[in-house]
Amino acid sequence: MLVIRKEQREVFKDNQKQKFIKKTAVFLKKKYPEKTKTITDSALSQLVNSSIGKAHEYCIKSGNGVIAFIEFMFTLSFDFDINPKMKWAQDILKDTTLNESNKIMLIINKIQIKEDEISEYSRREQDE
């Protein structure tokens, strides 16, 4: 029988995390070239790594969930989870009755509502 020691599991886990960080950093550079062009690869990797920890604090632990959390950082604000102007996001993230998917979908829906409000306001301004 094959026995994997705790140390071996930790090395495997760390390798998986490093691959995820690298893959996510490449994704962010492609999707957000303007926001990442002044960030070094090392700094971007550190940002992704710290974001994993932040997402985990809100029980967002899947790969896709963490990527969504990081995308919220890039689209809303890098401190959206603690920014007083985005209390709505904090309320969603801290709600222990919501699972990961619900938290992400509620934030996406709220962003869409806010974008629609801005678009409507802009249309009214142009009509006047």
C-alpha cells in the first residue's frame, strides 16, 4: 500500500497552489492589460497569493471562486471587501448563510445593477 506522508502532501499542495498562482497571473495579464502593465510578474503573483487568503476568509475556496474574487478586485477596487463605499459587497461576503456560488452571483448581479444605473443616468444626461 502506498502511504503519502504529511510532508509529501504539503509539497504537492504547494506545487498546485504555485501552478494556480501562475495560471491566474497569466489570465489577469490577458484580461486586464492596462491594469497589469505596471505590475511586475513577482508583484502580480504576490497579489494573487494574498487574494487567495482573502477569498478564503469569506469561504470562497474553489479555483473559479477565487478567480471571481480577484476579478472583483480588478473591476471594483483592490480593497472592495473592506472599502466602506462598498458595504454592500462586505455584507454579501460576510453572510454566513450564503454559499460561495451565491456570494459570487449576488456580487455579479449588484455590479450589473450599478452598471445599468450608470448607463441610464448617462442616457438621461445626453437627452437633456
